[in-house]
Amino acid sequence: MSTRPWTLGTIRDMNLQLEAACVEPSCGWFTTYDIDKMITEFGADCELPTDAGGLTCGQCGAPVDFGLAAKAKRAAAG
């Protein structure tokens, strides 16, 4: 059974955020990507790669791991 790749639009529509972190615990590098900015640049149909594509941390050179996380819900105004 094959699965469809994640797109930037799907991530936005599901209220998720794209995060990346260095796998080396002593490094601690971590970032959250601006999905709206990425959609402006690459389009909502842009598919995410199924792996990190050999990306390495700019601080220590270790591999980088990506993940999706649920965004915190905003409190209702009132």
C-alpha cells in the first residue's frame, strides 16, 4: 500500500508545523519552518521529500531529522 507524500498545503490545512532538529544531543540545534512563507515561495502543492536527503546540521555536521507537530490552538477572543 502506497501513501501520498505530504505537501506544504496539507501541512497548513491540518494545522501542523514542520520542525527540524540535529540528531546529535549535545548540539541542540532546532528550528520550526514558516509554512506560509514556504508556500509563497514553492507553492501549496510542493511535496516534502520522504527523507532528509542527506542534510546535515550547519553547527556540528551531524544528520538533521524532520518531523511534523500539532500547532497549539489559539485561545478564542472574548
